[in-house]
Amino acid sequence: MNSPNLPNLTAVVTGSPESGVALCTLWAQKELIASRLERDSFFICGNLYSLEGINQLIRTIYLNPWIRNIVICGEDLSKSGETLLAVFNSGVDDDNGIVGTNFKIEKNIPKECVDLLRQNVRITDMRRKSTEELRQKVIELNNQKMPPFTTPREFPSAPYGVDYIPSETAGYSVRAATAGEAWLALLGIIMKLGVEKKSEYGMKQKELLNVLVTIEGSGPIPEYFSFSEKDLKNYADQIVTAEKPENVSYTYGERLFGQSNQVEEAVSRLKKSFYTRRAVATIWHPADASAENPPCLTEVIWNIQFNKLYQTAVFRSWDIFSGFPLNALALKKLQEEMAKKIGVETGPLVCMAVSAHIYENNWRQADEVLNKYKKADYKFYQDPRGSFIIRLENGRIAVDFYTADGSKTQYTFRGTDPIKLYKEISQSGFIVRIDHAANLGMELYKASLAVRHGKEYVQDEELK
């Protein structure tokens, strides 16, 4: 008789120790599923709510290696079932990443053990089958008695569950007052959320796709940028002039200002009509598709709004740790010089990075920079979409929306339930900053307490 070796008996429903069938009910109630099956037809029955649970499932099988069949059923709300199937159908790569997914098996569980599991344990997908079909399949598999595929083995738990934090797969946004602040913010999200993958340079990278960076203004070179004003000037000359050093195949400046002076053409267009959408400079040449070292910056576009020159730079690939600081400041210099020629102010610099990444050889330095300079001190930034004035009105909460320059709009939100008000306002499209949304939630709750207890309410002050 097999002796069940389970990390947490409360997390599973146990059946017969003689069975080699394990039921994975995903999001369906495990007790309900188990009650509809013969108790001696399965060994254990448990849920798999999250991808992290796959690591625990593998540990359980290795502790009980007579489990030779896994049956998955129930609602697959978090795609944990789909990912578990990928483990058995596609396997894992050299970094323990499940092929075809963004999830990794813990490194404490060796790849060869995952491979052995795939070779000896069968998985059956019953997610879209009826209860009777599930019952019959479990009985059929239980009748196929097989010996343990290995001796029991225990894998130590990892100090934390995942190597990276799953997030949106594309479309990130960073907005900062200066290039230095933007760089620190980018380092933070890439080191926390970046997906580890190989690169074409023989080293790993952490990467995010489609990152939009908005740099509102200028500022001095921060101490954490490892270059001087002279270094910046030397580099900027390669962007703002057509001069090309010897033994260099190309520079951004050569392609912008060279034989076809795209920058002067853009300045000319913008002088003639502030509303043109044709002020575009292309750095990428068709031949670059097969080049050994194609340009990372592919396009620069200019627009005028509010008598300000907006510059958008598109990077197909951007090394955020090593490349961003000089790139961003040099592009800002180009923008400022063009604005001066056109006779307008300088607006924000917007950079779109299709691939924003940090290479493995810079991970330690990036962490050191963040630990030293990314302080928790809160800085107030005006939400560019406006602000809210909260007041009490005849026993109700009234919230007036004002533009960023302090002009009152026609939008006022009223109610007594702070949760309903918060949902209504958050769906209005008037908030872009997370800290603004958090502050609004706190103030609405405080206003609701004032209404409930008959207290005076003054925004941004403690209740008296």
C-alpha cells in the first residue's frame, strides 16, 4: 500500500492510496468533483488556481511517484490548465521556461526531472467533458496499474515563487520630468517585470515590449549618469550634425543631416504649417534588414501643438541601461535646436521602444543604481489631465473636475457611496496618474465618513 506524502493535506481531497490517478480540478470545487467519482478510482484531487501551483504539483508527484496519470477538469480561468498541458506537450527550455509560454518552472526543480516526468506521467484533458465522461475516464485510467516511475524525491522550495512578475505582455508607459527620472523608472519596471530571454549577443536580457517614455522637460546630468557634459557633447554631435568619425559605418546624424537633410526639410515644413503631420525623418534603410549592426533608432517625427515642438523617436531596440542616458539627452538637444529654428517652445520628448531591454551583464549594476538612487520619497506631480475638488453638498459628496491649469469644467460627480463615486470617476478618463487615483480614493472615503457622522470635511486635511 502506498503511503500518501502530501505537503498540505487540507489542500487536496484524498482517495485511495492504491490509485495512480491524480485529479486537477483547476477552478472547479474539488470537493464537488470528488463527490461525483468513486473514491477508490483516484489518489488525490486538488485545485490549480495559479501558474505557481504547477511547481507544487510537480513536487507532489515526485513525492508520490506511483502517480502515473493526471486528469485535468473544471474551468480554466487563469490558463493554469493550458500551461500545465504545455509542460507535458512542449516541455521546458534550458532556463526551465515552459515552451510557448512566459512561465518558468522553479530552478530548484531540474530540467531533467521535468523531462523524466513528461516521459512517464500521462496527462488527460477533460476540461470540456461531462461529469459522466470524467467518471468513466478516471475508472479506465485507474485500471491501468503501473509501478512508480522513480524513487520518491523532494525538491527544496525556492525562496520566492517566480523569477519575474507576470504583467501585461505589451504596452507600458513611463512619464517623468527629466531623462534621469525616466531612466530610474525604466530600470525599475524592466528589472521587476522584464521577461528573461536570449539575445543575439550571446547573453540573456530582460525585455519589455512596446514601452512609451514621455520626458516632459530638461535638467542637469544626474550623478548616476556615468558621463560628463563633454562626453554628452561628443555624442550629441553624432546626432545633431552629419559628421561621421573614421571607421564608423554610419551615425544617426549622418542619416538625419546627410545627403538628404531630413531635419532641415522637417524644419521647413513646420515653419510653413504648424499643423503638418509630414515632418518625418527615417533612419532605417531597406538594406539595414540584412546588416550586421542595423540602427536601433529607426524614425523621428515632429509635431507642433500649443506652440510647442513635440518630438517622437521610435526605437526598434533600445538598451535601456547603457544606451538610454546618452540617447535621450542627445535627442533632447536635437529637439531644442529645431524648436529654436522654428520659433516655438520645446515640448515633451516621447520615445517609443518596441523592445526595451537590459542585458545580463548590467543586471547587477542596474540593481545597485536602483538601491542607491531610487528613493521612496514621494514627489508630487500634477496629473496632466486635471484635478478634483471635493466638497459636501446637502448631505452628499460633490466632486468638481478642473483642468490642469485650474479651469473649472462642466463635469461634477455626485453621490453618497464613495465606492460608486470612485468607479464612476475612474471610468471617466480624467485620471492618468496612479498616485492621483489613490489620493482620490482616500479623500472620497474621508468625505463619506464626514457625511455619515455629520463632520466638517476639508479636502487634504484630517477630519476634525
